[in-house]
Amino acid sequence: MRQCDLKTEANRIFVPRYYYKNTAMRLSLDPVVPTSQEWVDAILSDFDSFLIDHCDCERKASGMAMGMIAKYPNRTEIIPELMETAIEELEHYRDVYGLMQERGLQLPLKVEPDPYIKAFHSALRGPSELRFLDRLLQSSIIEMRGCERFRLVSENVADAQIQKFYKQLWTTEAKHGHIFVRMALRYFPEDEVYDRLETLNTIESEIVSSLPIRSALH
Ligand SMILES: [Fe+2]
Ligand SMILES: [Fe+2]
């Protein structure tokens, strides 16, 4: 059984894609296409907008985990981990909102649909076992993109408090990326899980590459 130790340097992201798949480390995949410098420049030039968008993404992540429980109440094996994930995302929501408050920022009165999530959602297969698998794997991929981008924030932002916050955050999101694949492996054969994970991961990078760059998480 693979094990995950996110505290080790060996488990940093941006290793070759297949390295972890065939070793006793984490289960998730890194993004196929890395985030561009243009995205880093965009969020640094308007960090307030990034924070506001990121805050809402944490709320949605918590809601997504709770939504999975509501949608699949018979999947009792993964409900405790989904609850834990929902709580951790809610804590992120609270913490990012705290950073917003320190800067005098408010939550938006109207939240527009996230074009990345909307496009990625259209790649999911129909209502069935396959959709359940796709939702778990999509969640892992979204977590891993967040992980990658939060690491970039932590390495590029000048403010020491923000650096520290995002460094802590990306390790948690990496853990979530791992957990969702582990959930999938409870119910589906490994080959099926990784074939689909690689397909969806490629689709995710195509979506990221096609979207305009803005000061937002996606
Ligand atoms: Fe989060
Ligand atoms: Fe997460």
C-alpha cells in the first residue's frame, strides 16, 4: 500500500509525472502543463482580487466535499474523510477571509461562475459509477492545481505572512489531492483509476491553457 508523507522534501510537487505512481509515495499527479509566469505576474499585480477569488474557491471546495456526501450517502467508507476535507476547506475559507479583513476587503456581492470549473465539469461522464469515479479524480486534479499555484504564491509574494500562509496551505491541498485518489482506489481497479486520472489531468491542462489569465485562482 502506498503511503503519503507530505512533510518530506521527497514529496514536493513537480517531480516527473509517473514517479509517484510506481513508488510507495503519494497517489496524485502533478499538472501536465505547469502554470505560467504570466499567471504569477497577474496575481502579484492585483493580489486583492486574487485573495477575494481564492477565498470563494475555499468555500466551494468545502461545499463540494459536503455535496459528495449528500450525493453518495451509501459510500460510507469515505464519508469521514470527506467530512474532514470539508472542515479543512472551511478553515481555509475562514483563514483567507481573515487575510481579506486585514486588508479591508469584502466578499463579493455576486459570485460569477468559475470558467475553469464549468469547463472541467463538462468533461465528466454521465450519471453512473463512472461519474462517481470522475468526480473523485476531478477533485484530486483541482486540488493539485491549487497546490501548484499556492506554492507559486508562497515563493513569489513579498509579504512574509502571506508567504508562510500559502506554504502551509499548499501542503494541505497536496494531501487532499492524494486523498481523493485513495478514495477512488477503494472502489475501482488501479489501472482504471490511473487511466482516467491521466485523461482528466490532460483535459485540465488543456482547459487551463485555453482560459484567459486573470488575477484569480483559475
Ligand atoms: Fe483549501
Ligand atoms: Fe483542498
